[in-house]
Amino acid sequence: MPAMTTAHLTPILMLIGSNIFMTFAWYGHLSYKSTAIWLAILASWMIALPEYMLAVPANRIGSAVYSAAELKTMQEVITLTVFALFSVFWLKESLTWQHGVGFALIAAGAFFIFQAKA
């Protein structure tokens, strides 16, 4: 297994950052349901801009060392991880064993995507 280089690590860190922004853009307003929907949409779009500013270059940089399928798989695993943490700590929602099983199945799928090169 090759060592992680900057080219390998940078897109992962950028995707984590982009997912934090996007999760707040999509779900952060759920803690403010009394706010007008137009204001929630405007705030979400403003939060989504930095998300795109991280996601687009992350995929461009990452394409030098990862396939498109690998980048998408990373994106989905990162999305679920960020969302799980967000759900517990921001929305104060509990995760169940069913969530754990679903996440584990997605992680198993990710494992097989990355085995395609092996």
C-alpha cells in the first residue's frame, strides 16, 4: 500500500471541509424552523458557495491520484460521517443501530470500490 502523499491527502481534507459547509447549508436551518423560508434559502446559498470553492478543486486535484469512482465514494463516506456527527451534535438527534448497519454497508461498498485497483 503506497504512503499517503499531499496529493492524496489534500482532496480528502478539502472534501471534509466542503461537506461541513454543505451539511450546514442543507440542514442547519432545521434548528431555526420559525425563520422565513426565503431567508433559510438565502443563508443556505451563501453557505454553499464556500462548499463549492472546496469541492471543485478537491475533485480536480484528487483526479490526479484517484479515479472518479474513488472520489465519489470518498465524497459519500465523508458526507455520511459529517452528517452523522452533525445530526448528533447540532440537531440533537440520536443514531440507531439501523443507521450503523446502513453506514457499515456503505463502508463495505467503499471498500470494494477501492479494491478495483488492487
